[in-house]
Amino acid sequence: MVMIQKYLSQNRQRFLDQLKTLVRFPSVSTQPDHRRGVLACADWLTRHFRALGLEVDLYPTNGNPIVVARTPRPRAGAPRVLIYGHYDVQPPEPLELWKTPPFEPVVHGGNLWGRGASDNKGQFFVHVKAVEAYLKTGTPVPVNVTFLIEGEEEVGSAHLETFVKQHAKRLRADYIVVSDTGMFSKRQPTITYATRGIAGLEVRVDGPSRDLHSGVFGGSVANPALVLSQLLAKCVDANGRVTVPGFYAAVRPLAAWERRMWRRLPFDARAYRAFLGVPALAGERGFTPLEQRWARPTFEINGLTSGYQGPGGKTIVPAWASAKISCRLVPNQDPGKIVRLVCRHLRKICPRSVRLRIVSDHSAPFFEPPTGPGARAAAVALERAFGRKPVFVREGGSLPILDAFKRHLGGEIILVGLGLPDDNWHSPNEKMDLDNFQRGIVMSAALLGELAKARDTRLD
């Protein structure tokens, strides 16, 4: 590893310059106006992989291209490692809140500022640079690596599951490495072993055929905005418990070892409250903030729309009202069943004076006990790079593609995130901590070697 370490040390600035180039692409998958930026980013990645000596295929889809790159000359008997990432990014709006232009990356205060710097370009790029170090120093790559980099993660990976299913034989791996999660803190390298699933619903209440004068007609017709507010208020009680019948039936209780492990984490509730900018914390009674975020299901209203929103007043009874809802789900909960339970509950309590329409989608939670050979290898690699033993946590967010990986590819999934809580994912002023970026490359190089030694033979 001496040659690898020397190469990484000598090329730190070049790696940063290349990451800046990658961040400059406005690869916003949710906005058609950025289609050119998405395609240009996929093309740059394809050419970059080829320049490193990898075998590359660019697969078109009905959406955005998928880039697949493999280490050349597969080593017989060596473990297969799939490394996943995504090159698409969230919209940068609201632009007025950015301190620097979102697609003109700037280095300041030990960070690289720019949309996608941490989510997810900087995180998957550490693995690219680690493989480069092996190839460019003539050091045999100890495992067979396949990169799978998609361009639709921020819009639900619409075409990736079909792609994975169709190409499962070629993508099948002993280990699947994903760096699209975070670290508990700057001083705590982290392995994530569970993520919450999601059940998303859009609920619309329709009343009169048009907006009505609230003075002339108000009081004789149901107000859709009021009805919808009442429906939503009946879904969560004063203790933070979801009131949908059957909602908690399949929830896997926290294990004693998890509670003990999380109690040892350096979590400061007052600092957390200040970080969020709220007057007080809230949530399901009887659970700590970490348990609420990582191990308990939720019912959240993501957006409410109805009536007049312009300046001044407009006295109307609105014709309709709608809400976007997300239920974060924990291991053992079936997303399809949760959608059915929520729909049944809303329809049961909805008055006959309005019409109710519901559209839904969902993805499953993920759980991988952190006891496999891949997790042990990752723990060694993280400690080597960061100088501290990693902590093991769950993740409150969702990574829907993990379920497809588990069903179609079968390997142990290793979540080694490098993002920090203040990296501003999905928000203005996103950043990547550059110390984490450079240490992440060291970690990835070490991880490949550790996985070669700790091979899991379940797929043989």
C-alpha cells in the first residue's frame, strides 16, 4: 500500500480539481431545462472512466443514462464489488440563498461548496480515485470492481430497478458499497446498517366546481381546505403517535444492543435543537431524538396547497385542497400495506360533503445486521483512514434502490457515508468537507484490500 499512499498524497490537488469539474455540471434530473447538463455529466464520467483504463458502457434509458465501468482483466476467484453512486443532483433553488453560485464550485473554509458536492458526486468520486490509484501505480486491484452510476436517484431511480433486474447476472456482487449516507459527526466515522422506507401519498379534497365567494356561499358548503386540515389532524395524536389503525403492527422493536450503542454516542439534544433552529424538540413520546429519527415510523406533511396565495386577501371558499404526505417506515413494515392502511383511514373519516382522491408510491426499508464480513472490513478501513473506530447507526432517510439490490444482486450491502450533518443536502449552500473527501479515498483504497481478505462466499 506504500505506492498507493504515495500516489494519493501526490495527487490531492488534481483530485480536487477533477471533483470541481464534476460539480460544475448542472445535472439536475428534476428539471427538463437541465437535460443538457445531465447528459454532459454522464459523458464526462464515461470519458473519465475510460481514461483511467476501465471498461465502460453508457446505457441509455427512457430517462437519463446509466454509466457502468469495470476494472479490466477480471481476477479469477476474487470477490466482486459493486460501487453505486448517482451523478444527478437536486435543484439549486432558491438561488438567492446561496452564498456562491451553485454550479461554480468554490473552496473555502476547508470545504468545497456547490450543488452535488456531497450528494452525491464527492462521495462516489472517492471510490473512483481509489481504483485509479491501484491502476496508475500498477498495483493489482485486489477485487473485481464494477461502478454503477445513475442519473435519476433524485427522481426516484425510475429506470434503475428495471436495469438492475435485466443485467443482474453481470452486476451480481459479493459486496455492494454505497456512499450516499452521512457520518454521525466529523469525529465519528460511520457505518449505516438500516434506512427507513417511504410511503408517499398525494391527497386531494375537491368541493365546489369552482372557487366561491365566501360571503355569499360560505357556511352552506364544505370548505376543502378546512376538511383536509381536519383529516390530516386526525392522523397524528398529541403524543406524536400515528393514529392510523394497524400502522405500528409490524414495527421491529429496537434491540437492546442498539439502545446501548446509541446511548454511548455523543449526542447533545440542546445543540441539536439549536442546529435545527426550533424552540423545542418534538416527536413520538417515549423515544429519544435519535430513536425517533432512525428507528420509528413517521407521518409527515410535506406540502399543503389550497385557495388564494397572492398578496392581499381574496375571500373565497376554495374549490379544492391538496397535501403531499410521506410516511417514513422502519424494518418489517410493508410500504404497500401502509399505503392501503392510510388510504382506508382517510376514506373512513372523510365527510360525504367532499370528494377524496389519493395517489401513492412507496419503497421498502432496508436492514443489514452490521455483523457480516463486509461490515467488518469497512470498520477496519474507516479506522485506518480516520484514526477512530466507526460507530454503527441507522439512517432516517430512504435509499429505495437498496431493496432492488438486495432482491436482484444478493450481496452484502455496505453503507459508508462521508457526508456531514451540516453539508446542506437538498438545501442552499451544499458543501463537501475536503478532509472527509481525501480521507474517503484512503478509506476506499483500504476497503478494497480488506474485502479481498474477508470474502463472503454466500454467492458461490
